Amino acid sequence: MRWYELVFIFAKIEFCLSLTINSFLIYLTIFHVKSVTGFYKKIIVLFAIHGVLLSGLEITGRPFVHNYNKAMIFFSLNTWFESYLLIQIMVAMWAGMYVCVLAFVAVQFLYRYFCLFNVKMIHKFKGIKSLVWMLYPFMGGMVTSLTLFHAYLMSIQMSMKGEHCFLPLFINSYIYRISFIENYNQNISDTPRFSIIIFNGDSSIRWKNATFMIFAILIISFHFGVVLYCGLKMHYSMKDKLQQLSMKHQELEKQLFKVFVVQGLGPTVLLFVPAIPIIFLILVQFLKIEVDWQTGLIYPLIGLYPPIDSIAFMLIVAEYRKIIKRVFCYH
């Protein structure tokens, strides 16, 4: 069995876990839990639904990444669909939904931060304005997918014009063809893919092809910065702010903060580590090293985040624990 086949097995397990656990979380949140209300309730439900969709795309699109020297090949191992474009769209959508997860976590942190430190801002999360916040993660994901396609089209355009054509040829070179067949038992020419190459042979930057990498680094850094800032601010000022709340709300805020600690650590390990293949593009250039790595092997970390986050949420928030105990004890 090849290593990438294990990734697909993990993806199927993660989908089953995500579907079961997130469906249960949605059911409890909508029909039983009373302490979680308003915008936060909506965002929990929406985030759970998104987790299921992300896991579903992972087993249908079967995205994978291979770093080969100066190139990052973002491709699909799907063999079910004959349409090259359809599979490309699914891979691009998966990349966009990965960014959606980061954005959802950032929005949750920002909302809880305003609840504690700037109550006047809470009205911006109510009514029609709440719809903007709920759509924001999807907008970021859509832009990511379109940016990936833009980089792909720019690469084709440059190849047709003969600009630095040796690099596109390099991706289809005999050596790499053999490597791709050995690793994945597929011909790279027939594989739906996005080839990200940001440096030319003379070390100059291919700006038209570097748009996706630049955007990816910026959007990942931005959302991680929001999570880090809000998390640290809440951590160091939580005690003083809680004294201004009633005992009931103090307990709930403490529980939600514990959830955010988990949500803060989770993205660091499970969501930001899979972004390493993008960083390799820069390291390979400056360290002058050659790589031929199946970096997509770390992608199962992304699929683990939705069910782990939902489990942590239900175990930490007391009302969820009580309902779960009541449901299982009753049966």
C-alpha cells in the first residue's frame, strides 16, 4: 500500500467522524441548548456544517500536494470523474474551504473579544449585519479558490507566450514524470493539477504566478494574528472583565474561554502545519536544496480539526455535558 492511500483511508474516517459528531452538535445547539444564543449560536451551527462539507470535499476531490524542488504541485488523486475541469474545481474549492475554517475561528474569537471588551460593537453582529459576518469566511474562501485558478491561468498564458517556458517544461520533464509515476502511479500530464512555481531559473520572481502564494501567506497570517491577539488579550484581562458579569455569565464565559484555548491551539497544529508546503517554495530557493517530498501526507491534520473542535466544545461547555449525560443515561 502506498502512503497516499493511507491518507485517503484517514480522510474517509475523518468524514464519518465529522458527519456524526457535527450533526450531533448541530442537533443539540438548535433544539436543546439554551445558554448559547444569538450570533454565536448561528456561527456554531454554520461552522459545524462547514466542517462536514470540508471533510466531504476531501474524499471526493482527494487533494494532495507534492513539493519538487522549486515547484509545488497541488493536484487530485481522484480517479472517479473523467472531467479534468470538474476535479480542478473541487481541488480549488477544498483550498478555499480550508481558508474558510481559519476565517470562522477568527470570527468566533473576535465576537467573544467584543463581548468582553467592547460591548458597543456587539450590535454589528446582530440583524442583517450578522449575515455579513457569517458570509465573510465563505468570501475569503471563494477569493482563495479564484486566486488559485488565476495563478494557473497565468502559468498557461506565460507558457503559450514562451516566457520562461523551461519551467513549465521542467514540471513535465522526464525525471519528474518518472518520479510522479513512481509515487502516485499516474501520468502528471493527465492529472488535474495546479503547478505553483514562484522563481525562475535565474532566481527572479514570477510575479504573475506568485499571486496565490502571496495571498495564501497574507490571509493565513491575518487570521492567525486575529486569533493570537484576541486570545492573548482575553487571557490576560479575563479576570477583571469577569468581575463585571453575573455569576451565571462568569461561568459561561470561563467555559467559552477554555473552548477558545482549544480552538487557538488546534489551528496552530492542525491547520497551520499543513501550510508548510507553501513555505518550502521559499526555503528551497534560498537554501539551494533539492526536494522530492509527498507533503500532502500531512493533510489529514486538516480533516481532524472539525470533529476534534466539536468534541472539545461539547465536553467543555457544561450545558452540553449535562444534556449528553441525560440523553445517554435515559437510553
